[in-house]
Amino acid sequence: MKKMKKSTRTAFLTYLSVILMFAVMYALDSAGMLTRSLSGQLVPICCYMSMAVSLNLTVGILGELSLGHAGFMSVGAFSGVIASMYMKDIIPSVPLRLALTMIVGAALAAVAGVIVGAPVLRLRGDYLAIVTLAFGEIIKDLVNCLLVGYDSKGLHIAMNLTGNMSINDLGLEAGGVAIIKGAQGATSTLTIASFTTGFILVMVTLFVVFNLVNSRAGRAIMALRDNAIAAESVGINITKYKMMAFVTSAALAGAAGALYGVNFSSLQATKFNFNTSILILVFVVLGGLGNLWGSMVAAAALTILPEALRQFSDYRMLVYAIVLILVMLATNNPTLKNMLGRLKPSKKQEKEAAGNV
């Protein structure tokens, strides 16, 4: 029997684990065995899992530190909300409208990724982190100035840069609908997100990232991470492969943001600030750089943990921080790593098992 490649086996086990996790949570939710709080977090958890996997592509696989991932999520969220509300009467089918909403969010986030990535990816280390951080803050401020509505004439868009404009300045007709009201954000949004769609988003994100990593382009990207000078010396186009990873990561973040945006009736730009970028980075680091399964587990655990600690009232964030520090110390402990390494079968045992098959 032909032995399955390690990369294929890892991808298969990850897909299977996500499917089993979804089946269990869906069954518990359908049976009413989940609390109202946890049930309401299912879609955001899927979005954060997708965000963690997409950021791992940039940080763990490409090896570049990005602190503006929440900016791409914000682009996807608000463009998705605009698309969803505008298509409400044009496309009555909710699943189709939701799919198109996520495609719009991914496409515009990818465009933002190209605009940001072209100059930024020439930088390295701390400089790259600072510029991507600035991008996230710029997007947040632009959304705070954005006024969007629609009527029978189509979309009406204005930028309230002076602070003197209001939604009335858009000139909407009597039956017009305001979608984004500047600093108030998106209000009265029709919530069409579902846990099933979140599961599909996670699976698509994993499929895209796994296939990219295991392709020729993925090997080139990892070569850049290990030694950019050596990779360039053998003819690898640094700019091309960096842009490929960065834009793919941005597009996946935009799709997650679009789903996140249509999951809430009200959404403000402050939700996608610096703290959100750091939180997603924590998911990646805690789960392990390059470890997609670990990123998803960390995203789910750290999203649920603050709510689980709510009984501690004012001390819950302190307990959250202590738990986070202890986990980080444990996962980076050489003794624990050696213990886990002993549990894995040796190469000799794997060969013997393969021979017996």
C-alpha cells in the first residue's frame, strides 16, 4: 500500500477534525444544550479561526510580521455590509447573497492587500510591522468618516473629512436606507450569517492555505522565510511570492470580515483596532507559527475563555492574562516538548508499521 505523504496526512486530519468539531457543536446547538452566549459566539469563532489561519500564512509561513490584519478584516466587514444591504431586494436568496457578500469582501480586501503590499513588502522586520499597523489605523479612521446609503438611484457615498456632514447630506430619497453613518458605523444591518457558512469559510480557508503551502509556490515562499538571499540567488522572485502570500492572506481576512459584519445588526470601526490585530497575532503565536490546526484551537479557546471567566467579574481579564502566560510558558518549555516528542513514534517504528501494512 502506498504511504500517504506527511503534508497530505496533516491536511486530511485537520479537515476531519474541523468537520467533527462542527458536527458536535451543531448538534449541541440544535439540541439547545449550549448557553445563549456561546451559541452567539459560534459565527465569530469561525471568523477568528479563519483570520488566524490567514495570518499564519503571512507570519508563520512567509515569516513577515504584520500588525494590520484587522484592517483587512475591516475592509471586508464594511464592504460586505454595503453589498449585503444593497443586494437585499435584488437577490432575495439569502445563501446566494451571503456568498456574494463574502466574495465582495474578499475581493476588496485583496485590492487593499495589493495597494499596501506593493510598497510595504520591500521593508523587513520592525519596519514592516509599523507600516502595517499604520494601515490598520488609517482604515479605521477612513471608515469613521464614511457615509453610505442607497435608494432607487443606487449607492450614495461621501467622506465626512471635515466632520460637518451627516447622513442627510447624501441626498437620499424618502425611501432611502442609510447603511454606514460615519462614527456610528453600520446600523440596522440585516443579520444573515450562519454557523454553517462559518464552517464552510474555515474549510475554504484551510483548503486554500494547505494547497498553497504544499505547491511549488509554497515551497518558494518558505525558502524566502528561511533565507531570502539564498532564495533570490537561485532565481526565486522575492516580490512575486511575497505578494502572493500577502494578498491571499488579505483576501481570506476580507471574507472572514464580511461574514463577521453581517452577523451583527450594528458594527463600529473601533471593533477593528490595534487590539484586534494583536489578538489575532496571539492566536497565531500561541497555536504555533506555521501550525494551522494550533491557530484554530487557540482562536476558539481564547474567544470562549473571556466569556467563561465572566463569573470572576472585574478579575476575569486578569485571570485571562495569567492563563495566557501560563499556556505560552508551557508550550515553549523544552522539557514539555521533549515529553511530547517521546510520545511520537520514531522513524524506525513508522517504517515497521508501514512494512506490516
